[in-house]
Amino acid sequence: MNRKNFILSAATIIGGSLTTVLANKIGININKLNERNNLMSKFELPALSYSYDALEPYIDKATMEIHHTKHHQAYVNNLNKAIDGTELEGKTLDEMFSMMSKLPAAVRNNGGGHWNHDLFWKLMQPGGAKQPEGKLADAINSAFGSFDEFKKKFSEAAIGRFGSGWAWLIVSDGKLVITSTPNQDNPLMDVAEVKGNPILGLDVWEHAYYLKYQNRRPEYIENWWNVVNWNVVSEYFSKI
């Protein structure tokens, strides 16, 4: 370890005024050092497992890039600001969701926005299967009569969500249930009308589709079925 790295490590560990003295001695900005260390414990924007154009022609590259790097990044940034210096630092989103009714709107909106989008990206892939198989397929058929009937009811929930929000397939009390939530709420929150564990979610905020589909939300929803990653949905279902 060279001298600069040694002092950098010491500055990270010992803190206090001596940290500042040592850091300044070799030209390290202590504020930037602390900022870097603090960011290590904060929420971060997840990377996508596919390129921004991978879901075309169903979801266009421009929408995906803006949705991920601007909208989702803003939720992450604002969530970190909302919990900075509070008793919520170090808590998981699941812990926050369980007491969301008692938390500020900024935590509710941005915490939900971060969690919902993190799930949303994972639920999509290019060229995936058109419908689930195995135990999830059996459960869907049992709950809704057929996969086509499930798609119809889920799409209706997504189309019928007034304004901005999400449509969900959840496991509630051991049963598959379709529901929807406003804004960035989700069924894990204690404020949700229908609570449960989401295994499939669709973003119906206008920013998710407006560049390509304008006001044609039903068309966006119909095309979205072509990019659902049923392997991931089945994996979530198997873990509940």
C-alpha cells in the first residue's frame, strides 16, 4: 500500500479532526470522501440486464432510457434525501412499507417508486415465453379459469386505473389476486386496499408509454405482454 492509500484508509477509519488534517495534508477533499462513504449505504439505481432497445418494438429505446435514467434515478435520489439523517436510515424498503401510513409522503412516493421500478425491470425480457408454465400456469388457471381470462382481467385493471399507478398480480392469503394501486403505492404497503406479495406488476404512468403510444394505454398494455419474463414471475411465485 503506498503512502496516499494508507492515509486514505486511515482517514476513512479514525474520523474526527485528525481525519481532516491527514486528508488535507495530501490534498484529499474530506467532504468528498465522506460523501463517497455515505453513498455506500444508500439506495442505488439498479442496472438493467438488457439494453435500452432490447424490448423494441413493444417498448421503445427512448422511453426505456428516460424511464430508467431519469424517472427511476429521481426516485432513488429523492428517497435517499427523504431518509437522510432520520431513523429510517439503514431500514429496508419492506420495513418502511410495513409502517408507511406513519411516514412522510416523500418516503411513500419515492420508496414505492424505487421498489416498483426495480421489480418492473426484472419482469421483462426480449423474446420470452408468451405465457407461464408449470405451477404458476396451474395456479392462474385455477384462480381465473384460463390464461386468456387472466390476461383480460389484468389488462382491465391496468386500463381502469385512473390517472397514474400500477396493476398487480399478487399472492394474498395463499391465493392469486389481481389488484391495482395509485401513484407509486404497492400491495406491500400497510396503506394498500388489497395487501399481498406482488409477483407481476405493470407501470401505467404516462411516462412508461407516452412517447410511443401517446394516449393509447390499451395498446401499450396489449404489447407489453410480449416482453413479460414469465421465468422470473414463476420464480417469485415459487418463493412465496
